[in-house]
Amino acid sequence: MDKQLFEEVDKYISRLLANEDQVLKDVITSLDQAGLPQFSVSPSQGKLLQVFAAMCGAKNILELGTLGGYSTIWLARTLPDAGKLITIEFDDRCADVAEKNLAAANLQSKVSVRRGKALDVLPLLQNENAGPFDLIFIDADKPPYTEYFQWALKLSRPGSIIICDNVIREGMVLEENHPDEKVRGVQRFNNFLSACTEVNATILPTVGMKEFDGMAICVKI
Ligand code: SAH
Ligand code: DHB
Ligand code: MG
């Protein structure tokens, strides 16, 4: 059992069930071309997000952290005709690249990229009555994950699904007093989640072509 086997199995799953079309492949290329990091979810993780959206019949989706729009496209592709997705991104370079990719995916009528820091944009969404969202995917910077999750609770309804990426960080969450602020951010979030009585939740460890990590999967009670 090693990383190579997990990678091969992940590719096997992707070949069978999470094939990327040219639009999704081009998103990955667009990140390299723009000098942006390859932090997108993997194909099988994108498909997992899409399956969750389909499971709950999501019509109104919120994402924190757009990057090039890779997870956005997986999620938005299961929306019904009148469905909407809002994705928040504070880096204009990412938002520019994402808007091009979303146009190439023909999703510009369903998806809007909201520019700004998530903690600034979330109150605006509340004032606009943009919620409640059926599914919320939290994948922006890690230190404020707990605050993002508290906003997700406000902007959702009983039955809403909240998914948070990168909450295991190669197992580094096991180490107390870890120096990395990303690790500390998700540790603080995981502890908050453990005590949160508003959701039914677990963490799904993820192995495969990306670093060993995990996604918190939550349903609002
Ligand atoms: N969800 C994407 C990957 C997101 S990577 C995918 O899987 O395809 C994380 C993104 O969050 C980066 O693009 C980064 O610029 C953005 N980000 C970081 N801090 C942020 C903040 N405070 N508010 C909004 N976006 C932020
Ligand atoms: C990082 C962020 C992500 O959202 C991810 O999926 C992987 C890594 C990071 O900031 O290191
Ligand atoms: Mg992530």
C-alpha cells in the first residue's frame, strides 16, 4: 500500500467515472499558463462534489475559493436550467482566469464570480438574501475556516450540505502546536465541528493523485 497504488486507483476511478472533457483539461492548463498553483480538486473529487450536488437536488450553490473554476465547473454542471452558483474569489488574477474558463464551459449564465475577501462578501450575500444555499463548498484560505463555516450555517437551511476541503493536511492535524497556520486553521475548525450541534458531520479522508487530505461532509440538522 503506497502512494503510487493510491494514485493508480484514483486514475482508474477517474477513467471509469470522472473523465475530464477538454474544458476541464484546459482549466488545469490555464493555471500553469497564469502561474497559479495547482490547488484544484482532483477529477474524482470534482465528481464527488457533483454527486453530492445531484443527491440533494441542489439549485443554489455557494463556493468559497474559485481559483480557475475547476471545482466550480464540476458543481455547476449538475444544476438545473434555473440553477445558480456563486463562487467567491479575492485574487483578481484567479477570477479573470476563472471567468474565461466558465465562459468556455458555457456556464456564465448560471455562475457568478464574486470578487473580494470571503469574509467581506459573505455579509453582502446575506443582505442580498442570496441564500439559503442547498450546498456550500468551503475551499478558500484555511486560517478562517471556522468563521467560514459559521457563515455557511447562517446561509443554509435544514438539509443543506456543507463540504470543507483540506481538513487533514497529510495527517499534520494530528500534531499539536503545528507551526503551519493552514494546519492550525483546520485543526481549530475540526474541533469546532466536533462540538457543533447544528450539523451531522464526518470527515472523509482522501487519497489519490493529490496530497493525502480529507473533506468534512456535513448536513445541517
Ligand atoms: N475550489 C478550487 C480551488 C480553490 S484554491 C478548485 O478546487 O478548483 C483556494 C482559492 O481561494 C485560491 O484561488 C485563493 O486565491 C482563494 N482565496 C484565498 N483566500 C481567500 C479569501 N480570503 N477570500 C476569497 N478567496 C480566497
Ligand atoms: C492548498 C489549498 C487547497 O485548497 C488545496 O486543495 C490544496 C492546498 C494550500 O493552500 O496549500
Ligand atoms: Mg482545496
